[in-house]
Amino acid sequence: MLPKLADAETRLWDEDGRFILFVTAKNPDRCGSVGWFTEHRDEILKAADRFAVVFFRGFGPDSHRFEALMDVLAPEPLPYLGGVSPRCHVHGSLFTASESPKSLAIVQHHEMSYHSYSPHYAAFYCEHPADVGGATSISDGRAFGRAMEAAGGSVMDELAEKGVLFVRNYNKFNSKSWRETWHTSDKAELEQKLRDAKAEWEWVDDDWLRTRQKRPGLVRDPLSGARVVFASINIWQRTFSSRISNAYSLPLWKDPDGQPYQSFFGDGTPIPEEFIEAMHLAHHAQLINIPWQVGDFMFIDNFVGAHGKQRWEGDRRDIYVTLRHKVDITSLPTSGGIPLAPLHG
């Protein structure tokens, strides 16, 4: 049974998008208020945890109000530090979702799975949609996990047992420098930030930084028990790293040790290429693209729902994001399980 929200209509997006609760405001002034979200906070949080995505339409176009509504749902915002995607600050806790070239489609992933902490929730807001394309693709990590169990159950078991090792090279082949990524040009301050992020590092040369971060490969949905491939190994690998370099007209590395983004099993052994390819195929088959309209926003349980970005055309695509409720993923067992106290009652 779908939740009933006053002055709003709720439905599932479609048969393939049954992980998306689509909410349309019948009374925008009332539904777009802090009071309405306070009244329905528990229902919305339970819906996010149950479905994965709650998509809101017709609640009024105002990014400041959107931020205030997110403060009601999950009042702890996260800074964007150490991230892969290029982003610009908008106001308060809001950043642009991605400043990557419009020709670069970003594959499905869970936000900041490589960091020492990840947001429990990621919320996206549409200030101005692209003329063509540019959807923030969404998918169900539980369904994806089932597909990967079928495609490579032994690899899933190995990811569960060993976790994932993320290796990042900040060099001439990387579109994002360590200065931009960590918001400092001081090496001593940088190294303290890396310690705080529970990352290992080495200086390959005077300005070439290499970091290593071991993180869980899988997590479990606490409601269904389904295994979710939380680690973004489909981004941290050769094919997608090459796409990034091509989009930014950067040179390609010849020595594999110079590849900007790499991922391995937690013991440093390679993850089979055929498993990575199966990930791309499964994501492509399962993703849902809901065309953005001005004022739309969606609230995603980051440990269940995945997101990406489609190519787009036009002069503008202004999609903002705020990350909410910090989870220390280094404390999670590599075999999964999310020991989180729910934010709802």
C-alpha cells in the first residue's frame, strides 16, 4: 500500500520504476511548506528506505525552500570534500550536481562509496533542465544486486569477503587536481585531510599524489536483506577513466600505474573485466530517466538507490544536490549490513 500524504497524489512511476514513489502536489503552497514536510517527515523517510527514491513534482520552484525542506527530512548536511565529480557551490549545503562536460554520460553509482563516509541520502533539485537529455538517471541497487548475483555470484562473494581498494592518481591524466578535490594547496593540510578520510597516500613525484582507500564492496538493504553493490567499481576502472580523459581532451596514460581511477579487490588483486562489463550492461538495462521539470526534486536513499547523468544538449542544465546524514562506511563490515538507526520513528 502506498503512503497517503495530505493534498498530494502518490503513485509508482511505472512497472519498471516500482522503486520510485512519485509524489505530485495538489496544493503547491501547502505541500511546499516546511510545515507539510514536518507533518509527513516519517512517511517520506520510510518511503525512501522502502522504495529507494521519492520524486516530488509541483512543489514550487525555489532552491532555498528546497534546502529548507531537506533540513526537515535530514538536518545533517555533508560537505563535498574529496569527491570525484567537479562541482560548484550554489548556496548553503547545495552544490551543482556535476560540472562535467555535457557529452559525458556518468554511469550509475552510489554517492561517495570510496570515501571514509557516505551520505545516507542524496537529494537533487532542478533549477533549469537541459533542452535535450540531461536526466539524473536512477536505479534500484537491490534489483541490480540480483542481476549481478546471476552474472557473477562468485565475484559478489569475493567483494563481500575482501571489500574494494580504490586507487586514485592525481596527475596530468586526471581532470581534477588534488588541490581542487581537497580544497587546499598546502601539502601539510592536505595530508591531515587524508588522515581524517582514512586514506593512505604517497607522493610519486613533487606534484603527483596517489591515494589508496579500502572500503566495503557490498552493503545489505536492512529491510529486504538484498545485497547491493555499493562500491563504484564501474567508475573506477579503465574504460570509464578513458571516457573522462577523452571528454576533457586529456592525454591517455601508457603505464597502468598512471590511470587516474582504479579499483581492485581489497587484497589488491584485479576484479574480472567481464564482471565490470556485466555491471555496465545491467545498469543500462535497469536505469530510469525521468525528464526534469523546473522545481522537481528527488530524495534518494543512497544505500539502496543509485544515480547517474545522461548526456545533454542546450545552453544550461542547472541541477543541484545536497548530501545528508553522514555514515562512516569504514565501520561497516565488508560483507555488508547497514547498522544505522533510522531517522524516522
